[in-house]
Amino acid sequence: MVRSAELEKESVVVDELISIDREPQRCECDHGDETAYAPCGRKAKWRVTIDCVCGEGHPRRVEILCSRCLRTARQEFGREAITARRL
């Protein structure tokens, strides 16, 4: 009886994950000011890896972006620092 309760709980968790994946992903690019995060919200099409360009050796960042924000990121960081893959 305990085992069936555990399986039922796992089933609910998996169902919640599936429903999350069915919705279109939204762009995560921050359009807010310094005090608050305000995501872009357009439909995301790209999984983008951004390498550190400041020279201090920061780790890569991964962001989910729309085409417009990807273009802006390429202008800001340079084409060499960005790897983009379609979602």
C-alpha cells in the first residue's frame, strides 16, 4: 500500500513536468532596470550559451532567447562569444 502511494506521487510529479513542457518557452532576456527582473516574454526559439568576454574567467551562461534578443546579444558580446542552438 505504501508502494502504490509512492508510485501515485511520482506519477503526479511526472504529469506536472509534461504539462510544463507543452507550453511554448518564453524569452528570458532581462528588459528590466537594475532593481527588478522583467523578462522579454516573446516566444523563445534559441538556447544560447554566452562565454565570458571580460577576461576574468566567469563560467558560461545559458539563456533561452527569442530571435530579437539573440541579435542584441550578438551585438553586445560579439559573435565569437555566443553559441546558439534552435529549441
